[in-house]
Amino acid sequence: MVALVHEHKLGKPGYDARSVSLGRELDARRNGGWMYLSTQEQVALARLGKALAADQKKLVSGQYSVGGASEAVAATRMFGRSFDYATLAKGVRFTPEGQPPLFASLEVAGIPRTAPAFDNRQIGIERNYYTTDGKPWKGGTLKEGEALIVRLGITPNVGMPDALLTDLLPAGLEIENFNLGDAKQWADVVVDGIEISERSGSAEVRHEEFRDDRYVAALKLERGQTARVFYLVRAVTPGTYSVPPSLVEDMYRPDIRGVGKSSPATITVVQP
């Protein structure tokens, strides 16, 4: 709404103050232990930022100090800098000049050292592996070229008409599309009481993608009912690899999410 009034030249200081309040609300989310934004929220925030910047007449300048070096920043409406870990370790300081109030936004990006913690408070996720004849696979070693059926069971505590499942693959495994193979080979294969050839009836899948590093599916989930999703993976590269956990979240309510367990925690691929 704030972006709209700016775009139609109806902006007022009182309206702009709501953007400051919004920033504080987002900080409260972050300090509360989670900071997940839906795609729609991200687009709305970007639109707001663009609208505020377009009408911003104040300029900011200043001096960057990185380690022992300094850099002058000429007066402008906004600017940004990116620093890697080595640069930050030297010490980064910015001394601003300009008419207050001035605002700074910090974003930290990196790869976590540990996998996301198991969380089934709102959505239960169970992943199991089966051999291509439908028998449970207990884990351990796979031979290069060997295939497994992955079965995911998802049970939400709330209705989720717009759920998104993201199941990352361990490195060394590749996903294969069930739909591109010969359906006859799965005619007698039963997993968890479900015939693989009839698996489409075990979950309401709105869309699915078989990507290089993950399986992704958009699902409609009913409260308390378990949806079962299946896909096929094949071992292609020898080595021992960590197994990422499964993630399910509501695309419009990203605070509603669940993280599964990685069992087994690693998968080893060997040459035949």
C-alpha cells in the first residue's frame, strides 16, 4: 500500500512511517528465531524499496575503512558494497555524511556448517529408501549404477493447499524421472502398500520437477492426512556423501514448515 501511494504521487510522511514500523516487525521476526518470507512478501518489499528510493531527495556520502585502506563514497541516494569473510576479518567501518535519518541494511549469506534441525511441530516428514523390487533399503553402500526408490510421507497439522516439498539429493546420486521409463517394469513393485505404477493416487501433486540436485513438488495437503510421494535416484559417482534433510513449507505462509530427519546420515557409492 505504501508503494502504491508513492507510485500514484499520493505519498505522505505518515504513510512512510509505516515502512519503518514494518522494518521493526521484520527485525522482531528475525530476533524471534525465524525470518522466512514468501515470494509475494519479497516482491512487495522490493516494490516498496524501489518506490521509496524513487522519491528520495536526500543524499548520503561517507568514508569506508577496510583494514588500513579508505574509500570515499560520493553523494548518492543509495549504494551498496559486498565483502567476503577475509575482508570482514580485517575490519570494515563506514562513517556516513548526510541529512538524517539514514538507513543501513545488512545481509549475511553463507553455507551453514550443520544441516537444519529436525522439526515436526507443524509438518511431519518421513523419508525411506527402497530397492527397485520394493524391499526396504537399510542404508550403507550403493554400487555405481544401482537405483533406489525414495518414498516421502508428509503429514501436516494444518491444511496446506499450497505446500512446497524440496528434497535435496546427496552428491553422487542423480534423480531419474519415473514418467520417462517403461511403466511395465514397475507393474508388480509395491512400496508401503502402494503400487508404484499407481503412485499418482497417493498424493495430490499439482506440479513436480526432477532437477539436477533435488526433487521439487507443489502439493495440496490435508490436515492430519499423509501424502506419499515417490521418485527414483541412481548412484553415479563413487564417494561418501552427507544426506540433506527434506523440507516442506507453505508457499504463502513460510513460517509453516517442517524439516525431516536424514536417515541414514551418509550414503557411500562404490565402483561395482
